[in-house]
Amino acid sequence: QVHLVESGGGLAQPGGSLRLSCAASGFSLDSYAISWFRQAPGKAREGVSCISMNDGTTLYADSVKGRFTISRDNAKHTVYLQMNSPKIEDTAVYYCAKGSVCGAPVGNHWGQGTQVTVSA
């Protein structure tokens, strides 16, 4: 069974930083992609970033490009989301999900989410 566990959320100030982790287990193949999504209250889930585990190709939403950096550790099946200069509008529950390739709809494998709150 595929399991995804997010961690690293918390409180951040504008201009600060936060690093989220998504630990995946239950499989060993590198040919997959991990996406970060976020959802604020009353809003739909929004794609934030994605990384292909096999070739490292990355994808970013325009709203976070230049501020967030996604990276991977294939040996640990872990994906990180470095959030620099977070904004108040970045406040949301952040989820990771497993898919086939970046840009394609993800499957049914989601983590439980980790809360990120950006406040002065």
C-alpha cells in the first residue's frame, strides 16, 4: 500500500521560511511524480509544485515560482518543499500526492496534510 506522510508545517512569518517533507512508502520505483497541493478554507485544492522522481523535472504554480523550491531524495522516497518568503495567502493545508508524471492528474494516493500558517 502506498502511504504518503506530510510534515514540517507550522507557523511562519512573511520573509521567513518553512520546509515541508513528504515521505512516501509502499513502493520503490523511481518512475513516478510527487505533487504538492494546498487547500485554504472555502477554496478548492490548488496545485503548488511537482517533481518527477525519475528525471527531476519540476513544475511550479505561478503563484509560488521563485519563492518555493521542490526537491527530492529518491533513496528516502522523500520530497521536500522549501517555502521561502511565504505570504499570508500561502496559508493552507499542504498535501502531497503521487502521480505518474507532472502535469497529469494525480491518483488516489494522498497524505493527511500539514498545516502552514503565515502570519505577522
